[in-house]
Amino acid sequence: MIIVTDHREASRFEARDGETLAGFADYLRTPELVAFVHTEVDPAFEGRGVGSLLARTAVESVRAEGLRVLAVCPFIAGWLVRHPQYADLEYRATSRVTD
């Protein structure tokens, strides 16, 4: 059984099958958002939904904290496109006009 936890000391969500690291999603955290920068699944676990489980758990954790998601990682960005119910969490920079 794959379990995903937020390993804050390492700035990443980790998916483990017992003691075996099945995948991870690295992030950078600010007071207003969590930027996901890289997601990787061990080849032995590919095709078993580990990446999706990582993405869902991570994004739901961000929502629970009242933060936004900045998807730098192509996998997380693609996952968000396929799951529009999380669109409200996507961070959008605002432009400032200066004189």
C-alpha cells in the first residue's frame, strides 16, 4: 500500500511502499504558496498511480493550509489541467504598473 506524507525537512511529499521510496514531489514553500518544482516516480512503480496520488495528496494539503499552488513541474501542471476542480488553487501573478 502506497502512503504519501509531507516530509517538510526535505521540502517534498514522499510516496512510500513500506520503507521503499516509490516517488516524490519536491517543492518550495512561501507564506502564500507552494511551488512544485519536480516530481519523480521510481520506474518500478510507474503505471500504478503513484504520481497521481502524490499530486492529489500534495494539492489537497496545500488547500487545507489555505495556500496556492504554483506548478513549475510539468507533471503537476498537467495533473492540474486534468483536474479542474483544483483550478481555484493555482497561483496567478498580478501585474503592477509603475509610473
